[in-house]
Amino acid sequence: MAEDKPVALEPRNEAADGRRYSPSTARNREPIRDVFAAQGLGTGRALEIASGTGEHGAFLTEQFPELRWTYSDIDADGRASQSAWKAAAGHDRLSGPLVIDASSDDWGNAEAGGWDLIVSMNMVHISPFAATEGLLRGAGRLLAPGGHLLLYGPYARNGEIAPSNAAFSESLKSRDAAWGVRDLDLELFPLASRAGLQLQAVTEMPANNLSVVFRRP
Ligand SMILES: C[S@@+](CC[C@H](N)C(=O)[O-])C[C@H]1O[C@@H](n2cnc3c(N)ncnc32)[C@H](O)[C@@H]1O
């Protein structure tokens, strides 16, 4: 349902220490945790692109004690919330936030590479397509061999789109003409293939979202 999709303008609660909470994360964090478990993503070094409030990294590192997580975002308010989540964590496996614009081919300190996992949730449809192109290029450039890219969000499939996702896409486009729900098969798979990534799994998630896992051979 459209109201389950986080957008940049989604109302967010903020704790006194600066940690922000988004209603959609409370609903999707456990299904995403289950995908991490099923796809073997719960260990090693993860780089998150577009971390937003920072809640996913905090929750997933709590759930997976062998997971290390680096936050990043293009947005300073998001990075402030990510710093607050890092400060509040009862462990030292949260790092960053890095300043990363996914559309750029220079991801700063993340360029050292060797990442076991690159994660991006709910950015692809809420940014110009250049951010998705840069995200896939970055994953191809910076994942360790055997590393994974996880994308989470709403997608069309081969030209077909669920009515709730079509309505959501129209509402996004009315806010910014460069935003919109992308087609996994027609738009994302060609970028993944160009970046040398192989599809590992597509998992149906609540509210017509998908988790998509690619692997760098
Ligand atoms: C809807 S929020 C999603 C946040 C979080 N991943 C989640 O699922 O709750 C979209 C995020 O994408 C970030 N973003 C938009 N364009 C970006 C870009 N070109 N590079 C990096 N982050 C970007 C925004 O700053 C925002 O934090």
C-alpha cells in the first residue's frame, strides 16, 4: 500500500538524542532481517547507501552480531540521525556516516572497496535514475568477490506494476519529475549485468515491495 512506502517527506519522530524513527521501518525491518538470514547476508562488512534515519543499520547489527555496518547519505539531516543511532548503540560495529552521492563515481573513503555487502533501501524510486546507475556501478566496482548487493523497495516487473505501486509512482513524480518506481527487469537488470553482477534472489515483501539480491562472482 502506498502509505507503507517511505518517502523523503514522510513524517518522522525524533528522540531527544537526535535519533529519528520512520513509521515504515517499524513495519519492514523484521521481513528485511529475514531476507538477511535466508540469503546469508548477516556477516562481514556492509556499506549502506542512503541510510536515512539509520534505523536499519542499528536493528540489523543488533540482530547479527558478526555484521559491521557503515552508514552513508547525501543528506546532512539523515547523517545526523545516523550519528545519533551509532552513539546510542551498545556495540562498536556501526561506522560512518560517510558523505556519498550514489550517482557519483567517487564514493570517498568507501572507494577502498572489499565490501561484503552493499545495501540500499528505498532510494531507487526517490532519486533521479542517475543515482541507481551510480549505485549499480559502485557495487560492481567496490564489492569483494562473492559480495552481495541488496536492494529493497517497490518495482515494476517487465512493464507490469501493482496498482498501489503505480499510484505511489505518480505521487512521487508529482513531487519530483525525476523520481518514480523503476522496472526491475527492464531498467535494473541491464545495469546489474553491465556491472558484472549476477542475480541471486528476488523475494516478495509486504506491501508490494521486493528484496533483490545480486552477487559479484
Ligand atoms: C525514503 S529515504 C530511505 C531511507 C532508508 N534507506 C529507509 O529505507 O528508511 C531516501 C533516502 O535516499 C537518500 N538519497 C537520495 N538521493 C541520493 C543520492 N543521490 N545518493 C545518496 N543518497 C540519496 C535521501 O537522502 C534519503 O535518505
